[in-house]
Amino acid sequence: MKTFSSWLSVVTTSLGLLTLNFAISFPAKASVVCETGTITNHANGSLATCILSQDINLQISSLNTDTSNFRCKGQNYLSVNEKGQFTSCILAEEMKIIKGNTVETCLPQYKVEVSTSEDGSLVISCQSLRLSSLNL
């Protein structure tokens, strides 16, 4: 009985640590299929940008916000920061962003940008590509 109790203690502690690890880590751990020759890397060797070969679904969460789902359009750029966190892509389908008491609609072909605020919550914004090209 003592052996079972020790084993159960080890399993419970291990599961607790695994759960904590998944809850705290922000970087995306996913496979991204990029077009050949379109990959650029940060100085640390991590992915910076690439052109996606196909539409992909991204699910992003942080400690202070719910999970957000993004469907990024293939044949367009995906951007990632030096820490491996998703930062932007072109949407493949409409999504809604709730900001306080307002709801912003991001249409397909809009550029969505994601960052993390000082308090750990996600900051999500989107804009029409036509508007972003005027601001270059």
C-alpha cells in the first residue's frame, strides 16, 4: 500500500507540473508549412516570417485572456516574434474581436496583429490591407 501511495504521489506531482507548463507557456508549438524559399529567421534562429503553403488554424491563449482562434490564409505571410509567439497573418475567414462593450469584425483578407500587454493579456487588432498599404 505504501508503494502505491508513493507511486500515486509521483504521478500526481508530474501531472501537476505538466499542466502548469502548458498553462504558462505562450509560444506556439506547431508545425507550419511554408512555401520553399520564403522563410526568414530572427538572429536567434527562430522563425520570423514565411509565406504559408495552406490555410492554418492557430489557437492562442494567455494567462489573463480566453483562447483566441485565427484562421490564417495560405499564400500569405505569417509573422512570429523572437520568442516564437504569433504576431500577424492575413485572415482566411471572418472573426470577431470583443473589446470591452464593443465587437470589432475582422473580414477575410484583413491583417490581424497580436501582441501581449504588460499585464499578460492579448491585444488583438485588425485592419484592411488597403489601409495598411496606404500607411507604408
